[in-house]
Amino acid sequence: PAVWQLGTTPNLTHMHVQAMDQLREAEIDDELRQRIRRVPALSAADAGVEVHTLPQGPHDVGDNLNLHYLILGPECTLEPGKPLPGEVEAYFNEITGPQNPRTYRNNILALAPEVSRLAGLREQVRRWLGWTRIERSDTYRLLTDLQKRELPRRKQDAAHGLPEAVVAAYNLLLAVDETGQVRA
């Protein structure tokens, strides 16, 4: 323990940092969206409620008498106390654009992620993807037997709590209030 030694064996933590640095934002976004879709607690609704998980835009949400429950995508993050972004309000006000206004605005409830919690979730997904990348890379064969046994544990630790983190990030409910304004 009192002696340090240099060697040719790669450091698992350093490999993880390098793997995370090589991730593209699109990879993280894709995995994040898959994780959001896989959490049944977000999309649980009563019979007759139309659930729209990660709609691409207002055109994906019908304008009928049914109650529409939206789970908005990561691009629709909100900061409490700040004005709602126009793309979020569009789900309540438009069908295909400003020239086609929505008739049944109060039949929509939307669940949106809070910006700081989503950042934590993204980082957790990024850590998990880093371990996955090591596991699938050519550098995996350079790991010692001990590191090969440690890698699944670290990957599992990164995955632990991901569904709960998704639910925690989606903590803002949006609806039209009695004055006709969209409120979070």
C-alpha cells in the first residue's frame, strides 16, 4: 500500500472518463428518450385518456373532446418561475401552426422536465453509456480479470436509480388555468 508502481494496465476510471468524452450528444439524447419511454409510472393514465409520450410537436396531439396527457421531451425543459417557452405553449394553442389554433385547449395536461433535474439525469445516462462503451470496445480486452469483474458492477451502479431519476426529473405539470393562461 505504501508503494506505487507504474504499469501498462489501463486505469478503469480513466477509461470511463475517456469513453464519456467520446459520446456524442445524439447518443445521450437517444438513450435518454428510451429511458423516458421505459418508465411506466410516467405514462400511467385512466381509461379514455390519450397518452402522448414524447410527441414531436403539437401536430401529434389531437384536438378532440378526449383528455390528452403529454409527456414532453427533454427539449421542453422548464425553469420554475421563468416564462414558458413558446414551443411548450404551442402544444396548448396550436394544432399544426399558428394559423390552425387548438379548439379544446383545456383538454390537455402536460408533464415536463425541470431543467436542473434533467441535467442530473443526463449525467447519469452519460455515465451508464460510458461503461457500456468500454464493455463493447476493443480496449475491453486490455482489462485485467479484476477490472473485467469490476466493470459490470460499476455499470450496474450507474444504471441503479435511472427510472427513479426519470420520474424525479418530470415534476412539472402544465395546464390551462381559469384565465386561459398555460401554467406550470
